[in-house]
Amino acid sequence: MKSINNIFRDIVSSTSGIYGKNISYMFGDWDYIAGILTEWAESPKMSKLRFPIICLYSPYTEDRTGRDRTTTLELAIMVDTLKDYTNEEREKVSFEGALRPIYDAFIKSIDKSPDLVHEYNNSIPHYYEENYRYGRKGVEANGKPFRDFIDVIEIKDLRITIKNIKCYGDRI
């Protein structure tokens, strides 16, 4: 049985292909994500891979009472930005230039995922929120300011059904 974390790793990989540029992926709670992004910032190899990124927030709960698993997820699509941008600049550079195209590619990738049940009639149930605040005011992690200013599309209450695919590999 494939984990939700790995299903979304594949979905983000597909999203990168549609978008035409690398999109990083991470899962965990905000403190974990902020900590890893801060570590990546200090690494010459990883710093250029930090943004854009799609993050799957955990913990999440799976309903396994039926034949297929269901869950409701929260995710964030993030790009780095400049603190001094006006909202109008943020709209043009961050949201029109990157976040909305990534979001569109992400939704297409979810819809095409072979790991999910597609009962959505071309509309995957979720809530969409554009967050300009973190690009202007920043974000705190563990009471400390997160070093990057980011613009974010938050996806809330993404309701999916995971196919019950059994994998039987070689056993010892």
C-alpha cells in the first residue's frame, strides 16, 4: 500500500513536468518544514532547490473503514519573495508568474494520479486561499522568525480517495 506522502511525491513530480521547472516537495508539520528549508538555505547545493515548493502538512488522518482509504489534506505552494514588494507586485511576480500556474498544474496532476479514485467530475473538492501576509510580515517557527519571506497558495480540506492497490513484492 503506497503512503500518502509518496503519492504526493509522485504528484509533485508530475506537476514539475507540466510546469516545466523543478518544484520541490516536503511533508511534515510547519516547524519541521521551516527547519529543513532553513538548513537547505545554508547548503550551496540545496539552496537553489528550496523554492518553489509544495508542502503536505501532517499529521493527517486516513479513514480506512471502507474498501478505499479517504483523507482530507492541507498543502501549501510556496515561492520566495521580496519583503518590499507591494501587493500589486506580489500579485504579478509571485501569484501570476509562479503560484497560480503551479497550482493549475498541481490540480491537473492530482486529477491524473493513478493512485487516486477519480470521482470528482473535473472538480477536486478543496478550498483555495492566497496568502500575501507571509511575504510582507514573514512567518514564525518555534517562536523564531523564519528567514525567508514567502508568498503562498494554501490548499485546505483537499478531499481525496486513495485506491486500494495491493503490491506484493518478493518476500524472503
